[in-house]
Amino acid sequence: MPHVRIDWFPGRTIEQKRELAAALTREICRIGRCEPDAVGLVFTDVEKESWSRGGKLFADG
């Protein structure tokens, strides 16, 4: 069962999440030759003060 986790900053609408879920599921099924019920997606909204890159928090600019 394919499982995809998407970590991103907050701000996307439920409509955007629905559209992305449908598109990713469709393409995973096409490429991976599986049924939609086999595909799991998790959207995680991560605040900028909880995410860093290169030793610097995104909240710090």
C-alpha cells in the first residue's frame, strides 16, 4: 500500500487538499498499477517555528 506524507506550511484550503489528493492518488495508481483504495495520503501543517533548514528556522526568515 503506497502511503504519502506531505509536510507543508499552513494555509492551503480544503479544496486544494482535495484536488491534490485526487491528482496524487490518480498518478500513483497509474504509475504503480494499484487501486485508489490502496493509496494513503496524510497532510501535515507544520508551523514555521517548528521547521528549519540549514540550521535556521523558517520563522526567522
